[in-house]
Amino acid sequence: MAAIKELSKSLVQPFLAVVIGLLTGALVIAAVGESILGTYQEMWKGAFGSFYFFTSTLARATPIMLIALGLSLAFRAGVFNLGAEGQMVLGAVSAALVAIYLPAPGMIKIVAGIFAGMAVGGFWALLPGFMEARFRIPLLISTLLFNYIAVLFASYLVTEPFRDRSGSAALAQTVMLEKSAWLPKLFAGMSVHAGFLFAIVAALLLFWVLRFTPFGYEVKMLGQNSLFAQYGGINRIRVMLTGMFASGGLAGLAGTVEVMGAHYRFVDGALTVPGFAWTGLMAALLANSHPLGIIVTSILLAAFQTGAMGVERNTDVPLELASVIQAVLILFISAKFSYDWWKKRKAKGGESHGAL
Amino acid sequence: MTDRLEMRGMTKKYGDFTANDKVSFSLAAGEVHAIVGENGAGKTTLMRMLYGMEQPTSGEIVLNGKPVVFRGPEDAIRNGIGMVHQHFMLFGEFSVTENIVIGYEPKQAGFFKRKDAEDKVRALSEQYRIPIHPQAKVANCSIGEQQRVEILKVLYQGADIIVLDEPTAVLTPLEVRDLLQTIRNLAESGKSVILITHKLQEVMEVADRITVLRGGKVTGTVSRTETNTDDLARLMVGRELQELAERVPLDKGPLLQVENLTVREKQTLLDQVSFTVHHGEIVGIAGVSGNGQSELLQAISGLRTAQEGTVRLGGNDVTNKSVATIRDAGLAHIPEDRYLWGAAKLSSVEENALMGYQRKPAYNRRGVVLREKFRQVVKGWVEQFAIKTGSRQLQELAGNLSGGNLQKLIVARELGQETPFLIAAEPTRGVDIGAMEYIHQALIEKRNQGDGILLVSSELSEILALSDRILVMYKGRIAGELSRLEATEEKISVIMAGGSIHGSNQRAI
Amino acid sequence: MELFDWSLLSSTIRMVTPILLAALGGALCARVGIFNVGLEGLVLVGAFSAIVGNHFTGNLFLAVLIAALVSIVFSLLFAYMTIRLRANEIVIGVAINFLALGLTTFALRAIFGVKGAFYDKDMAGLPTVEIPFIHDIPVIGGIISGHSPLVYFAFLVAILLYVFFYRTVTGFRVLAVGLNPVAARSLGLKVTGLQVLAIVMSGALCGIAGAQLSLGQVTMFTEGMTAGRGFIALVAMMMGQSHPLGILASSLLFGLMDALSIRLQGFSLPTQFTAMLPYVLTIAAMFFLKNKSQIGSDNQQSTR
């Protein structure tokens, strides 16, 4: 019961942010001279208008959700991992290469691909974590810069050594996975695939870990006051590195399921152009890093995007409407922080009565 | 003598809590008026209202016969009121001069005339006989000099009324003497001084009048010549102090053995420190804060690496081991700063209590923390220590607890570990007298059970009341050791200031 | 083509300008105790606004002014969120970056009706300034002379900022606010006002940085054309310890890397590796940062 109460409480603020985001979106639509109501109707249709669109939204929500879950773990530990993009892309390219070149039956390819994708994503995240722990290099910056390196490196891999040179396509991409190594679709003819189930399971698992296990407690304490955590015997570096590894692993999994369930190959730019990583970041912030909340916020943000595609198909409003709404959302999710601040101030006031 | 300042019927409420209840106070020109009271008596609230940092719920401030309202510190400063805060409001990176003139800098066309500023500061320093080095970087100044910078700053700002908030808490006995002299000088040159403190000896040395606060109310305003420390103590506390429990003589051998412990960063912070804490013994560490006490505790508890020396706890070598390992070897730790080290303000009381227990087999089953089982234990602590947690009980945020209640929670958590050895650093800092007595009793009881305690406190009275043996730290070394019988406040003070005394078991410096 | 020659230094000076301006802007914020991750977005908005301004007014001075003003508006949003609403400055910085990316892309479609990039061959870029005398000196003239006015402006700002911090009363107070806001407030200094002032100045500098990016040499706008320069500016700021002259030095280093990575494209290396160079070198540079603790540990505390 407490969990449900906490969940609903943590959803009040995102709801307000969504309302403000939609209002801003309305301003932008008006600026382009389109009908606000009509545009939002198209958006709704594009996201949820039919079973096909609905499953497309879920398919799009899958990588977003996995990335958001990984980030939420890092955020809770007080680590600002902004490197999900690089972790996802490197995970994806590794998974693709393993699934293509490992001489094994399909099922093994899938398992090995997933394993490779998570491991590579995890280790790529571990590196900045280690750099922060050992050399005090700010993780916020290093993870960001690592994104550029990872994306460029993956791009190099598929333009030079592992490029698919069979087809006429000018795209930099690997050859296609053999069919036995594809993740199954959940419904025939629909785009949502087994990766969505992985994401849901990951959310439940993460919720359980954070809420009930000693590790979850230690993550939370480390995030709230790292000196207190260290004083209490929590190994800051170990928890931080574990958090980073898991965080990167989930981002790697996000890339992996896109490769194995949607594209069936690694295509340069196919993961970065839709901005999965940044949308994942927003989903995590919107849900205040709550794993179950992330299920909701990921689907919501995915719906904005698939909805905006519908809008673009049927009106003159550009697709980027979604980006604007999302950015405003995230800007106003900060109102939550002001509430925290108010609480902090109250806490401080409480102290002064006692101590002065 | 006309009153320069009068505060009438000052009341300040925070919700249901009344911090000041119809407090009246007056101050004449050239007078030193002390305000004394226990922690939580409302001294600082009163001064924050005078300084414009808080608005009174009711009451009025009359300055030179005219009622005034201060919307912020700048109003107070403009009206000649200066405050020297307990925690200095200084910029360590700036020079002494810059710190004194900031906000009222001599300037020309927007450019800061540092030379003029320095001349003015020098003149001011000579006028009031307050020695400073105008060009020195404040971070490199001693605490005593930093305080002089603060005093010169309020004089530079043109203050006629100077408020000193617990000015002697951080000073060596020698520096205290200088400060009291400075206060007298200021009064003689016509300034009025409000001295907030809880140290009665100092009050008796320097104050003209004394106002005593208790529980937010004035319990008396007396002239120094008509009172003594005992009367003041009675007015402050309002009842007889509880006697501490009988201490049972015990000696069951060494528990904590520290040998040649040395911590260096840029300079040597802890220098070849050796001592032993036995079972059934409280060893007190006295000293002006910043003489290596924090580093010693951190090195013992695994929060800081020692470059030399060994720490043995209960026979195990725990030198530079992890905090968890040392805690497992039998250490519990009441940290010196409860907000910095001891709690997570945005977590619940229950989660704060769980620290250190989350991996104990008693509260774990199949990888899950048994929160319900643990909750019962915390409920026991709350009852036993009379911790007021507020409406949400164990789910209340720790940051919403008063300082004293949070401290009691931390003490309960660490005593609950039932370890043979306990570090108690400033165990009663900022808590009210009831909580203080309770914590002292608990420490004595633990000692009587045969456990060892290393007590660090900047309050000599606390050290003297609790310790079986007293070590005095000075500049990272143990400068002297005194037994319970031979220790007096005077003797400790001398060693704290780097002096030596005849007849004590003093070590080579 | 030679890897190193004198024209490399000339292009370094050109490449350094946006980084230097943004880093100085970041330093202004850092000096009042605010870590501005939104530099990237502010520069991007500036770059776009400069093109829009140029397109509609046809006046380069107005275009740069518009870039500065629009970035100031965004920086005010940042200030309101972080100071007034006490929002987490990193989250707001990230959001500003996003909003900048979303709005510029959206507006690119809405205003110019194009996707990806806007280029107008009739649009004039910033003129070059040929400094008398110096221009005629061999080698040095080629390096120093012949840049856009904003290049010289950037170097001038570094020096002016130095004078501001260490010679003026307002600058002194700005430093005080960053060093100890509690003490500054207790003195009655207008802490909030000084913080907003610093953020607004930072916005103006970022806007001008953007103008140099879009009008300085290419005269075009592409989606996300800042390509992480705002973050590199952050690192330059940290490396220069928020000291204007230190930042000048560290920015020159990054400008050199930028120039080098373009130069390397002429060699037979894969383009991905040459493009990677500035980021790899930035990371390498961070190993030598002196006051890492300042940013690293603060982030630890303020992320949630």
C-alpha cells in the first residue's frame, strides 16, 4: 500500500508538467497557424488511435524505458550519468556483431548478443565511473564526451571493417542478422517485440531491488548524503561502480533489443537520430527515478513522438513539436525541486528551534 | 544613562513553537550586556530579530528612542548594529582588508581602491587596539585573528552596537583573554556590546548586566555585581542538575590501541599519536577544535588514510581498513557533525536508523531487509530515548527533527550496535539540557558495562564530567595526559594553548 | 598538406572564439556558484538567432545583437528556474540544451521550411578585419589579422572580464557571492541580483559565440551545429579554473585541437577518428585538471 501511495504521490508533479508542456505546445501550434485541438487530436490518433499505432508507441517506448531505468539507478546513487547514448550505441553494435558472427544456433546468438550488448554498455559506463573514483574526473562531463567517442567509433566500425557491402544501399550498416536470431514480435504484423517484456521485467526487478534489498538502501543513502553513507560503512566506490555498470548495462540492452527486435542489423545513426537516450533521461527525471513511474513516463514520451509523426503526416505542424513539448516538460519538472527546497527549508527551520 | 537600544515584548513563533515569549531587553551606551541561556533558550532567535534576519511575531525594537523595523541585515547595519556570527561570515580567499571593507568598498568610478581600503583598515585597527595583518589571506589567519577581522568589519561598517554570538567557543584560553580585553576596550570607547554565551565565568569577568533566558522567556536581568555563577546557573537551568550515575571502577585490559598514528595531507595533521582505551573506561580528548581531533577520529574509524602507525581494536589490526571492517571489529561512532556525517536529512527516521544494520543477518532474509522487524527496534529506541519524531512518526524526514532529537536518534542507533568500543564526538553539541543529561547517562552506563569510549568534546565541562582519563591535543599531537583526579579546567586550558604545567603526566612536545 | 603550419594557428584563433566566449560565460556563472550546463543550448540558440536576424534584417550588427538578446532570454529562463525556483541547475541546464535543440529545429522548419540545415548563398557572413600594420607583417599578420570582429571581441572580453573581477567593486562582489553566498547575504549584498547579472552576461556571451559559429565562416545553420562545443567550453572553464586568463589559455588549447581535427581530415585517416580527436583530447586534459573537487563532489550532492 505504501508503495502505491508513494507512486501516486510521485506522479502528481509529472502530471502538472505534462499539462504545462501541452499548453506550451498549443502556443507553438498556434504560432504555426494550425488548429490546436485538431493537432492534438492527430497526435492522440498517431499514438493510440489504433492497435497498430498503440503497439508502435510501445515499441518506441521500449529502449526509452530501458535507458530510463538504467539512469534512474545512477541518479538514485547520486551519479549524473549522461552517457546513455554512447553506452546504448556501443552495446548495440557489439550485440549486432556477436549475433552476426558467432557461429552458433539462433537461440544462442540471441543470448550471447544480449549478454555482449549489456556487458559492453556496462563496461563503457564503468570507465567514467572509475575515472571519477580514481582521478576525480567529473562524471557528468566525461560521460557526455564519451558519447561522441562511442558514437563515432561505432560509426567507424560499420563504415569500414564491418560494412554491409552486398547491397546497393549507401547506408553505413552491418549485414542483416539471420532470422533465427531475431527477437520475436509480440503480435504478428505489429512492431512491438519481446524487448518490451524485458523492459517491464527490468522495471519490476529494479523496483524490488531499490525497495527491499540492502543494496537498494545503500544506493539511496549514497545519493542523499555520501558522507553519511561512507560513515555508516557503505563502500561508496563499489556502490557507485555497481550502479554505473548496471546503468550502462541497461542502456546497452536498450540498444541490443533495438538491433535484435526492430532493425535486425546495426544501422549508423538509427539509434541516435530518434534521441532515445535523451528521451530516456527525460523519462527518468519525469518519474523522479521511480522504476514503476518510468513505465508510465516512457510510454507517455514515446506517445508524444509517435503522435507527432501522426501530426506531421496529416498537418503542417513539424515533427519537432514533440521535442518542444518534452523540453518544456523537463524544465517544469523542476518545480518538484522547488518543493524539495521548501521542505529542506522547513527542515532547516526545525533545526534552528532546537539548536539556537 | 539613557538606553541606546530597547527591545520590548519580543515574541517569535514558528508554527506552534514559541522561540521567544515576550522577551524584553535594554542596552545602554558603553555597556556590555550578556545574554545567557542553554541551547534552545532563544538567544539566537532574539538576535536574529535584532539583526533583521527574522521578523518578530510581535514586539518592538526601539533604537535611540525611535521605534525601528529591520527588513534585513542591511537595515540593521545601516542603523549601527553589527553582528559577529558564531560561524564567521568570511571569505577565506580574500585578504583581511577585503573582508573588512566588503559591501562598503572605497571606490572611484566603479573601480575598487584597495590602497585606500588598506589605509582605512590600518587606522581602524590602531584606533581600537585590535591587531591584524591587512594584507594576509584570511584562510591563513588563526581563528582568533579571523574573529578580530569580524569585529573590525562591524566597526568599519559604523556599528555602535556589536553583537557577539558565542565568541569564545572556538578560541584558545589565551585568545579568550585577549577577546575579553578587546570587549572592555570597545565599551570604554563608547560602543555597546551584546555578548551571547553560555559560559558563565566569562560573563562574570566582562559583563555589566546579564539577562538570562530559559525556554524562550527572560528569567532574570541582573547586574554583575549582584550575582554569581551559581545564581546564574540556577536561573538558566531552572532546576537542580541530575547527578550522573555512579561510575564502577573497572579495568579489563586494553581495547583500542593507537600507536604512532600519523596523518599527513599538505601538512602533518596528526603527528605520532599513541594512546590506549581500556574496557570500562571513558577517555576524553580535549583541545581547541582543529588540532587534529577530527583527523584522529576519521583515521580510527576508517574514513581517512593514515600514513604511519597502527590502530588495533580488540586485538585486531584495523589500520586503514574499510569502515565496514572496522565497524565489524567492534566500533560504533557518534559523529561530530550530525548533518554532515550522521544523517540523511531527506530520508525518513527509519531509514536513518537503519544505517549499519541493513546487512546484519538478524534483519535480512533471502536478500531482503526485514523492515517490519527492524521497525519494532526503532520504535523501542524512540520510546527509550523519548525522541520526538513529529506527526509522521518513523516516516518523518530526519531533517524535520530538532537537532536534539536527531542527535538522540543517532546516539540510540550507535549504542544499539552494542559494540565494545564507541567513539562519541561532540555527543551533545547543540542539544538541550534534558537530552544532554540523557546522553551522558547512557554513555556512563555503557562504560559501566565494561565497554570503552573515546570522547571528543570542545566543552571542557563535558570532558571533565565524563572522562576517566583526559588527553589534550595540540597541533596534531597529544600534548598532555591527566587523570580524572588531577584534571581541572585550568590545567587543561594551559595545555590546550600549547603551554605546559608542572606535575602533570605531560608528554614531550 | 603539412600537418603543422602557420595557417593552423590562424584557424586555431578562429576556432577558439566560440569556445572562449562560452567558457567565459560559464566562468561568470561558476563565479557566482552556478554550474551552467546549458552553455551548449545557449550557443545553439545564438547561432540560430544570428541567422534569423541576418535573414530578416540583412544587417550583421543587428544579427549579432539579436543573437545575444535571444540567448539572454534563455539565460533568464535558466536564472528564474535555478535561482527563484531553486531547481537543480544540472537538470535545468540539460533541459535548456534540449529546448534549444527542439526549438531551433522546429523553427528551422517553421521559418525557413527546411530540414537539417539552412543555407542562403546571398547571405553575407561576418566581414574580416585587416588590422593595419600587423596585417603586413609576414607570418604574424597572417595569423593575427584577417578574422571576424567577433574573434577580436572574444579576446577583448577575456581581458575585460579579468579587469572586472579583479579591479572593480561589482566584480569583487560577484566573486564574494560565489565564494560564500551565506556570508555575502549576511552583509546585505544583493546576492540574487548579482547572480542574475552574471547569468545574463553569460547568456549574451553565449549568444555572440553562436553568432560567430553560424556567421563567422560558414554563414549557415545546421541542426545541433554546436556539436558539443558548449561542453568543451565547460571543460575549458574548469581547466582555466574560472580565471579569465586561464580560460584564454585552455580555450586556445581546445581551439588548436578543433583546428587540428579539421586539418587531419586531409590525411587518409577515417573521418570518425579525426572527429573524435577533440573529445579524446578533452578527456585527456581532464586528467590534469587541478580543482576537480570543485565540480565533481558538488555534483555528487546535487544530482537529486
